[in-house]
Amino acid sequence: MADFHQEGIITTLHALYETLDRGEYLVNLERNLEEHARHSRISLLLPSLFSEIQNPQVLDRILDEIQKVRYLHNVVVALGGAPEEAQFQEAKEYFGRLRTSERDVKIVWVEGPRIQQILQEIKNREIPVGVQGKGQSVWVTLGYLFARDDCDVIGLHDCDIVTYDRVLLGRLIEPTANPNNDFEFCKGYYVRISPTERAMKGRVTRLFVTPFVDAMKGLMRERGHYELERFFGYHRTFNYPLAGEFSIITGLARELNIAYDWGLEVATLSEVYHRVIPRKVAQIDLVPNYEHKHQDLSPDDSEKGLHRMVVDIAKFYLNHMRSHGVALDDAFVDMVLHTYYQNALSLIRCYGEDASVNNLAYDRYQEELTARYFRGFLWTAWEQSRGPRESTLIPCWNLVVYSLPDIFAKLLEAVEADNA
């Protein structure tokens, strides 16, 4: 059961409804959202790989739940991993089931020739567009939503959620769609427990991001970098900073630079931090448990799995510190490695005790071994980020429009033509 605890500088919205009748709660939630939708047009952005369409036992459930809601103005799918025309046509047919007389559905074919031509035009102006992946797909699709100019609130969640139901969708969107609130950004969070293994998941959050951010908050305070102390304190406030689910008002979304690598989630939190006062930011407990596909550790390959994820996230944080006046060198980063690792060991003890009292399986040695790997990955991130490096952030659409005033018209025409 959720508690009432508020910690940090943002608002935490707990799952107190779990003590009540769930069916009655869902009815009231959706009734309220339908009322909100009379004043704010709500869009759902779904980043999806074509391979996820080939996994219908998961995605079918997600679409079946979305079909039941009546408060969405439109659904836009950011389709990746589909270089062939036949794949795009299959995706159009598959997601087309979400279309109703009151709800539009569009597929943004990121690898299609029309979108690729637009990306090339942007690159010709020396504006970076990143590389193919979730970040680039989300960025392009946000541009299309802005070009439509018919949405006020955007919700985003992944398409590999095994435990999905529409309570998750409604709770994700309600804080930013509710005109009686003042939230401009809301991040989802949840418990990650594998029902089959009866074990904690979310290793990168538990064993890397949380102890690392916690360590950096203390180090920045000790060295007098008080703005960075507040920055890391803000990140530490989020219960699940790597969650892929959030909702945002359109005006703010237009201002955000988007990371195209595994640093997407923490970079988004950072962009919000620099643009929004804390009382306009919330996090919400979405569901009692969340299960999706798990990444391999890949200790020997820095381009795969959790190895790549940790390296990309660490590079973002290291580059952020350097860009805000912290001089990094081997000695400093070495100290960071050891401080992070000691923090991780302390948390591992807490996780073990938490698992024990909840009758979960917990391999403390394996957790400590994973933290040791993450410590090495942190050094890899430092080696890769030395010297002048190009940012992994794609510029916000407001900036792109300054250089290419007709880009929205072209983007709108390209997506509409693909979907004709």
C-alpha cells in the first residue's frame, strides 16, 4: 500500500486508490478525463518498434485497453525498425484499430523516404538530428504533433508493458490534463517485481542511477557547487527516473531538447528542471507492478544492453557537470567511482532486507557484482567523454523552426502523405 510521504522539491502523487474499489476508481478517473478533454485536447504518443507488432500477446493487450478510452483526441505512433514499405503498411493496419469517429490515428514512419528527406534537410542546416532509435523517433513525432497544432497535453508510454491496463494511461495523463492543477510535467513511477522470478528488477535505477546521483549530490555540496547539488537533489527525488512514461503540456514539450541515446529519460528530467519551477512538476505511482522486457548486462560489449545504458547515462551526467563548471580529471572521476560504489553497497544491504521481509528472492553477491560492473562502466563513460564531444541532445523544435520556418508544413505534409 502506498504511503503519504512527500520528499524533495516536486509533488508525489501516490496510489492511495488501491485501498478502495478499483472498478469504481477507474469509472471516476475516466469520467474526469472526459470532462478535462472538453477543455484540453489530449494526444497519446506511442514509440513502437516494428518487432513489437510481432509480439501481439503484449501489444494486443495495450491496444485493447486504449480502445476503451474516450478522452484521447488522437494517437500518434512513432514507428521505428521498419525500413520496408510492407512493414509500414502492416503497422498502419495494426494500429488502425484505435481509430474512431472522434479519434484520429497516424503512424510516423521515421525510416520512410519522406521523413528521411526532411531529416536530411535539417542536417543540411547543420542541425543535429541524432541517430535512429527511440529518442529520434520521439523527437520527430513530437514535431509532427506540433505541426498539427491540435493538442494541448501529450502522454507517452512504451509498447512493451506486459502488465498494462488503462488505469496506467489515465493516471499518467490526469495530472497535466486537469485544469484545476498547475502541473506542466508528470513522470510515472512504479514497482518493478518479476512475478515469475519473485525478484526485484530495475537494476540500472536501483544499482546505478540512485546511488550515483545520491553520491554526486553530497560531493557537489562538499565542493560548494550548490546549483549542482540542487540539480542532483532534484533527480534523487524521482522514485523511478528511468521510467519511460510521462505526460507534458505541449508548450513545454516544444522547448525540450531530446536525447537520442539511453540518456533520454534522465536528459528529459534535466530539460524540465531548467525550464519549469518545481511546483509544476509531479511524479505519479502508475500501477501496483510493472513488467516489461529486460536487457542483458553485456559486460563485454559497451554497445549493448545495460552496459550501453549505464555508459550513456553516466556520460550525460559527467558532461552536465563539466558544462556547469566542474573540472573533471582522472583523480576526481576515480574518487567518484569509489564513492558511488560505497553508496551502492549500502543500498544493496537495504534492498536485501526489503526483499527478505517481502519473501522475494535476492542474490546479494550478484547485486554487488553488478554494481562492480557498473563502476567499471562509469570509467568507460569517462574515457568516452573526454575532450570536446558532440552533445547527444537533438535541439528543441522551437529552435529548428527559427532556421527552417516551413519545416512544420513539410513534416505535416510528409506524414499525411504516408498515411493517405
